[in-house]
Amino acid sequence: LPYFAGGMFRWKVLAELERNMRLARERDSLVLPAIIIFCTIISRFSVLILPPVEALAPEMKTLSVFALVSSVLIIRRLLFMIVPSGKMKINRDSLVTANGAGRDFLIMLTMILTVILFAATFLQRWEMLLGDIVLYVIIFFWAFFILRKMQILSADAGLLRAFLYLCSVEIPPAAMLVVSMLIL
């Protein structure tokens, strides 16, 4: 937890966490439970739920959120494999550190969302407001993750190459998610 919190203030802490094999393995063991908890909380607050899915049973809403998050992660991974980092002169270690930061931010986001869910059990009249807060917290963490990833990559390859790499790997899955939410 100190490394996760330190990564919010300095990107070099995230790089240290990635180099420490024991901490990186412990962090990686928390990623799958964090994804499951994240998707469950998202479906509980009906954030990222498409309108046709809203009328379904809660279990089906949760499964649709799992499918949506999985599709975004798969598209991200495919773009990561397709985009040639060698031609952009981005070091492999920097890419590993930058992508590891995503797992760190996901775990921190899940912890924050769990606290919000706990608060929602006591503040049932404020549930709609808490749903909006969940959405804003997700957007904040995603933007902050992009900023940290940009800092990690720009320290190695320069600001322009880092920006171009992020535009080709991180922005398309997020844009597809937002467009699908607006169209449906």
C-alpha cells in the first residue's frame, strides 16, 4: 500500500515497485480479485451499464460489465502487441513499468470504490449521488494513470513519442467505450 500511495505522488515509486520482484508478484496476485470487485461495484452502481442491459437481472448486469471490461482490456492488449515500440524507440523496461502502473492504479481504485460501496450501505438515500461519485473517481484514476504512464514513457523516449504511443494504445479502447455508451 505505501508503494501504491507513493505512486500517486511520484512516478519513480512505480518504477521501483516494478523492479522489486516480490512486490510485483504480490501486486499481480491482487489484480484478478481487484477486477472482479471492480466489475461488481460498477454493476451495483449501474455505472457503464448500457441502457438495453439496465432492465436485466443483477447477475446479467454484472456479466455484461465483465464482458465490457474484458473487451476493453483485450483491445488494449492487442493494440499493445500491434503497435511497434521499437520503431518509436521506447525501451521495453519503460513499457513494462508503465503497464504495471495500470495494475497499481486498478488496485487503488478498487480500494476507493470499496469504501464508497461501504458508505452506500449506510447512505441509501444518496445512492444516485454515490453512483455519480463512482463515475468521477473512475475518470480521475484513469486520467491520473494516463498522466503517470506519460511521465514514465517520456522520461525514456521523450514527450512526443510518449504522447503518440498513448494515442495509439490507450486512447482507442477508452474512446470505443465512450462512443458505445453514447450511441447505445
